[in-house]
Amino acid sequence: LCSRISNSRPSFFSNTERSRITAEDTLRKAESLYASQSAPQSSYHTQRSSVSGPAEIQKMLSTALQQYMHIMPNFALRDVCPSFFRMKYYSGVIELCLAYASAIDPNNLGGSWYVSQPDIKSGDIQGQRKFKQRAEAYDYILAVFEELRNLPNSMALREEALGKATDSQDELFHDFFYKWFLAHGFRNELMHINTPFMEPFLIRNDPDALGQYYIQKGRYLEAARILFQLAEK
């Protein structure tokens, strides 16, 4: 209905609202096609749909993602991410949520609040609000990795998701992401992630792992210093 009104009376909606309606319409079409692909079909229809269906769904999802990117952050992630999850568009969830977190807090107020001292935190209401908004976006990304952990034959999807996540320049996200690894007992896997945010994170959160990290990076003198310090404890 909104789509028809937007087309017939364009002045009724703002440009952002029209773009959001267009994105929603694209997403609905992708979901409809995905549902038809998932439903039992005759062998004839299965052969026909297998040729164009998955590629067409992927194209629609990519288009929807770009449409939502253009209206950041003027929509709710809860209206988009569940659909992406249903269609296993995990890379889209990661891209969308990282961009949303950046758009919702362009001045990094949430990141500054996160690293500030307790006495400053208590009075920084705006920073706390931005932090919570970004944390909600990160939770969707962490849910991707939770789901991929239990999804059979998902190695390619996991590698793609990991690449998208580690390419991010959002330091606050990396802090959330690495803590997820530690919380699940994946310290060894964490050590293989190569980003400029890893060393500062370990110094703050898991200094005992620094020796292992430096050994993997070939920084043996620094590793020896850390291991010597641990031995003295």
C-alpha cells in the first residue's frame, strides 16, 4: 500500500521515506522468491528455478542492502536483519550493521564513553545511549557467528563473514568481537586474527596471551619478555 501511494503521490513522502519503501519492497520480493524456492516443487519447476532462483535472490538481496545503505540510519535493524538471517545473507548482516553503527554514532561518542573513567561515564548520558545503539548492531553480527558455528558445511560462509568483520575499522566493534571469541573459549582462533586492533585488545583484556601472539608474529624478544614476566608471577 505504501509503495502504491509513494508511486501515485510522490509528494506525500520525503525522499528518505520513498527510498526506505523501495528498499522494503525489494526485500519483500527477495523473501517471496526465497520462500518459493524453499517450498516443495515438481521436478520440472525445480529444474527451472535452480537455474535462476539463487542468483536472482542474491541480486535482490544485494540491491536491498545498497538501498538501505543509502538511507543510513533512517530505519530499524530489527526490520531488516531477521529477513537477512532467514535467507542466510550473513555478509549482508555484517555490512549493514557495521555501517549502521558508524552512521548512528559518527562522532564516536559511544566509543569514548566505553573507554572513559567511571566518574565520567556516569554523567555522559548521550555517550551511553550511542554505545547501547552500537552494541545492538554488534549483537546482530555476533549472532551471525553464533549461527555459523552450528551450521553444517559452512566453512566458506564463515571465512567470508570473518573477512567482512575483520576488515572493519571500528575499534569498538573489534573489542566486542574479540571478547566473543574469549567468552567461547576460542583463544587459539583469536590469535590467528590479524588486525591492528588485536595487540591493544590483548594488552587491555588478556595480557597472558600476548606471549603467544608475539610468537605467532615472529616478535620473539617481546614474547620472551612477556613469558619471563609470567614466570616471575
